[in-house]
Amino acid sequence: MRKLIVLLVVVICSCTTSNEKQDKKEILALLKHQESDWSRHDLDCFMLGYWKSDSLKFQGRNGITYGWKKTIENYKKSYPDEEHTGKLKFKIRSITRIENNSYYVMGEYHLTREMGNADGIFMIIFKKIKGEWKIIADTSC
């Protein structure tokens, strides 16, 4: 009986690790797509990674923005053309599981632009919603 319990614990732990590795792989893939979308000045595609909800929260230098619609409006106002968006690169420092179907990601962003580079840090919370990873909260500065 004891061997069976140990075996079950090992199986459960390995399944969790496997799922966590897959989750992180999917989150990293989404972030790679966002780098590409941003660098092409395709803010609409970039925003596909965000939860399309009034409950989305974005904390930036100017305070908190509530909602997907307001967030994309702010992006389009602040980054009106390719000169402003430049080329985006993320440097991911940590991806940490919060609970089932949610993680927080900490890292750096680097915008290379002719008008002057912009760098900063971020912490993003991802949640799996209807089978897709979405950013539900973003703090970038």
C-alpha cells in the first residue's frame, strides 16, 4: 500500500511538472508573437495576447488603465507609427505559477528606435481563459 501511495505521488508530481513546462512554453510563444506584432507596428495583433475585457488592468507610468478598449486606445495614441513602436525585445527573468491556469511573468522590455530607445521592466499576470493564455494584468514601467 505504501508503495502505491509513493507511486501515485510521483505520477501526480510528474504530470504537474509536465503541464507546467507546457504552460511556460505556450506563454513564451505568445510573448514571442507579441514581440513580432509590436515590431511590425501591428498593435491590434499585439493586443490579442490581452484579455478582451473591461476587467483587464494595465499599470504604467501614468497610473492604472482599466479595460481592453482603453488599453489599446492608449497604445495607439502613444505609439502612432513604426517610428514610435520600433523593435521590441523581451528579456524574461522569471515565469512563476500562481495556481492552476495562472502565472506571473517578470522581465524587461527593450524598444530599439531611431527616435531614442526605451527600456523598462514589467510584471504580467497570465490566465488561461477558454483554452487560451491571456494577459489579465500588466504592470510596465
